[in-house]
Amino acid sequence: MRYETLEHTADILVRCNGRTMEECFGNAAYAMFDQMIDVAAVEKKKRFYVTVEADDIEDRLYLFLSELLYMLDAESSVMSSFAVTFSGNKVLCESYGETLDKERHMPKTEIKAVTYHMMEIDKDTPSVTVLFDV
């Protein structure tokens, strides 16, 4: 299971699992898009690259997801697969998707922002928990 939605009164809270932290980051990106659109309808027509850098892992997760959200807002880019690698303090992601088609991708919930509130990163499990402001 890539992720699960946890109970929250007003926003969207997800816990994302994986074999590695890189996979957890990719699953967090998948979860974010899956909450906003029908990810199963996204075709792998375009390749996207995202690179963010920060000193701590919480900042790297926040910046990574925020950059993907910006790409949706500014460029109407939606993605469905995420290959994440770490290099020092950098998160490198190669993802695939296409331009948003509101009829085919059936928008669900608008996510306004990624938050630090309730963010948890468990390197032992590994898993990440992220709250999205809706």
C-alpha cells in the first residue's frame, strides 16, 4: 500500500510507506496528486524533473511536494509516477504525466498548500506523514 488517509477534521492527512525514504517521498507525491485528481487517468506523455535542496529531511519533503503543487498550479502539470533519489541534501525526482484535462482527470479536492503541521518522518519504518491544507 503506497499510502493511507488518516482522520483529520478539516484537511487531508496521509501516511506514506515504502521500502526506502526515497520511495516514501515518491508515494507522498502520488498521494498528493491522488487526492486532487484521478491519478489512474494520467497518461505518461511528458517527463518532468524536480530538484530541491535543504539541510534537513523535513524541509526537503516540504519543498519537494510544494514544487510539485506549484507545477500543477502554474503549468497545469499532473503526474502519476515518481522516481525519487537523494544526493546529499538534494531530492531528485524524475516523474511522468501530462497536462491537466479536467474532463478526463476528474478533479477532486483542491490542495492549497503542503504544511509542516503534523509532519512526521520515520526513517526506521520507513514512512512519512504529511498534512495538506485544503
